[in-house]
Amino acid sequence: MDTDRELRFQLRRALDEVAPPAPWLAAAVKRELANSRQQAGRPSVPVRLAFSLLALLLVGAVVIGFRAWASTTHPVVPAGRVSVKSYQAMISVDSKLFASANHFGCSSYNDTSCLPKVAQADASAQAWLDDLNRSRPPERFVSLDPLLRRHLALILSADQAFVTAFKAKDDTGTGAASSVATSELGAVQSLAADITASSQGTVASYVAAIAVDRATLSGCAICQLLVSSPLASCQSGQAATCATDLAAIRARVESFQGHLILLYAPNSLAAADARLQADLAVAAQALAAGESALAAHDQVALQASERSLGQALVRVDADFASIVGGK
């Protein structure tokens, strides 16, 4: 469990933003433990209630403390449409605060600092979502905005599952939740990096870059199978394998979407690039719908999402051919 949790932010360990310590936390816990040792026999109901209240107060204090700290280091984000530079600055700050808050591990089920740290991490994710909700992205970043929101929401959901499993001392549950969170953390930080480093390419550099992503997508065996027929794993009741297959396709589609922003199209290819981005967005939406249908055991909706995804991938291939032929 601790290894899975600690993996959460090895991906971005190089970031130098460090969350402020909470020196009062350890001292408060030690005081309460010392008091409890002085009590003879089983703790009374009032004492046990006091400990429960202390735990709730610690979690709440960490969240409030994080938000207060973040407010001193975070620029005010204006409502409505923001400029490219303002949006990039917002994403940069939010992603660094998010990385700092998520750089921790839980040593055991007796680790009293674990749940407050999860609460702090969730506060950073919610703060990022709040910034996204109060601002409209510039046109350049419109395609990635819903992806950021979705990944952050999935992280919050995975953290809730982790907390539930942690309280129940459920190794399987904590491992599964940590695995989801680790995957989503990597995805959201990759998209943030694409946004903050975004710059315009030349015709040659842009075409070369999308050729790599197109090769990655077309070289994906399950992607090609999906173009001609539904995925066998999603039609035969193999939910775990189907989820893995959809996640593998999603990673390739979203990477393509991110790279189109990282090195965005020169003016002469802007119209063709817009068509490619639109079809990739349809593919991403179909993948999200498919994953939701799989979770809901809705086979009809799952089949519909697979058809939409397969058709979108065909159009993506045609878009690429049009760009290469028209450059």
C-alpha cells in the first residue's frame, strides 16, 4: 500500500515547490497519545469521542491551512476568457501546488499523518478545478480544458476510495485506488506541461511531430482492431481487460491532443489542424462515454461509444493524410 501511494508523485519529484510543514500536527498527536497512556483500561466514550473530534479537526485544519497558504502564493484568476499568458501562468502555479501537495507516502495504517495529507492533496485538486471553473481558456487550449477537469475529478474520486479503504485497512482497495490516482496524476501533469510550454511550430516541425503521434496511434493493435470491429474484451464480459484496452487507447489519443498544443500548427495548416483536433476530441469523448458505460454495465452504450471511437480514429487518419498532402 505504501509503495503504491508513494509512486503518486515520483513523476514530478523534480518540481521545487514544497508544501509548508504543519509542525503542530505531530505535537498534537503526541500530546493526545501521552494523555491516552495515562488512562487506565479501555478509553471511555467521551475520550474516544474526543479522539474522533481531534482527527476531524486535524484534517480540517490541514485543508484550511493549505488553502490559506495557497492564497498567498497563487495569483487571483480573473473570471471569463483569459489571455494565453494568464492561462499558462495559472496552470503552471496550480500544477506546482498540486505536485507539492501530492508528494507524500503513507507508511502504514497507523500513520496518523496519512489522511490529513490526502485531504491536503484533495484541497489542491479542488483549488485547480475552481480556477478552471471561473475562467474560460483561450482558443488554443480549449481541447485540453475538459481533459484536465476529467482527470482532476477522477483523482478526487480515487482519493475518496483510498480513504474508505484505508479506514477499513483494505490492502486491495488502497492498492486499486492508488493505482488509479497514480495514472491520473501523470496524465494531468503531462497535459499541464503541454500547456505551459506551448509554442508555434514551423510546417516541417509540426508535420514531423504529428507523424510521431499518428504512428503511435496507428501502431496500436487494439486501436486498429477497433476500426474494423468492436473490441473482443468489451463484448465478452471481460470488464477488467476492456477497461485496460480503453485506457491504453485513451493514453494515445490524449497524448496526441496534448502534443498538438505543445507545438501548435503554423498559420498555413491551422484549418487542417482544427479538423484533426475536433476528431481527436470526438475520440476522447467516446472513450469517456465507453468507460462510463463499462462502469454502469451498460452494454448498449458501450457498443455505441466503440462505434463512435472507431469512426473518429478513421477520420483522424484521413486528417493526417490531408495535412501531409497539403503542406
